[in-house]
Amino acid sequence: MRNVLILNGTHPTPHAPGRLNRAFTERATAWLTARGHDVRQTIVAEKYDIDAEIEKHQWADTVIAQFPVNWMGVPWTFKKYMDEVYTAGMDGRLATGDGRSAQAPDEDYGMGGLLGDTGYMLSVTFNAPRAAFDNPADAFLQGRSVDDLLGHVHLTYRFLGLRPLPSFSAHDVVKNPQIEADFARFDAHLAQVFKESAHVAA
């Protein structure tokens, strides 16, 4: 059994109220709970307690960050959550500074994280089609992968010491949605990740 924290990073707007990312969050919760995992959720667009969020990260064996990619990054309320919660956790609860020491000020930057036993998984939704990624001929992304585009999010979690698990992405969710197929792929992805996660934990 694993302790799993799911962060719903959606910022609801009239144009995009967040139904799909909420559905992925609830689907992951149901899937994991049915298999004996203990799941907690945070909806970052709602009111949260910073100290309680830090405690959730300390409790978790795995963190799932579920969010729509807005303007090539996380929604602003999710960035606000990171700024508030992760900065507060730099007091020795999530990290001990940035990893450097006075004796070696140029070494080990970003290696002060304390959550080395915790894995994280990014699960994201895009308007961009899947064919735009990993494609050197694409004029916009120029060969970048999903994980390349979200490198800043990966570095945020690396800064806290978390270990990456395979990312999931749903594409073209506005102009050409394939939601049922995405849900089926998501279930299969969870089965792969949590089998791997349990193996690592063992």
C-alpha cells in the first residue's frame, strides 16, 4: 500500500472550468483506493493550509501533479501553491536550503531536498496534438518532448529530492478530444507506474 497525494493544479475559468482534470483526479483516486492505496487530494485553486500541505508531502510516498498545460507551463494558481508551500518547506521540512554549503558555495546547488523516498508523476492535458511532440520537423516545438517542455516542473520536484516516475499526457483535448481512449491509457499508465513504484519500494 502506498500513500498518494494528488494535486489538482487546475485554475477554473469560464473557458476551461477544469472538468477534465477533475475527472482524471477522481479517476486516479478511485483506481488507487480500489487497490488499497491511501489517497489524499488537494485542489490548489481552493483554500489550503500551507503547513497541512507540507505535512501531506512528508506523508506521501508518491505525489501526482494533475494539471492542464497553460501557456507552456502550470496554471498560475498551481505556481502560487508551489511558491507558498515549497518555499515554506525550505525550513527543513521539505528541504534544507538549496544544498550548498559555505565551504563549497559552487557545489551541489539544488540538492538540499529531503523527500528522496518519494516519487512524483506528472499527468497533464494539452490542446496541442501528440504529433507536435518529439518531432524535429514541428516548427513550434522543434523536437521537444512533453518532459522537455515541462523541465521546469521536473526541476522543482528534483529540488525537493523527489524521484521522477513516467509522465502521462492527454492531447488535443479541445479540438479533437479522445477522452475514453485517454482514460483507458491513463488506467494502463497507473498500472505500470504503481507496479514499478511498489517494486522500487520493496
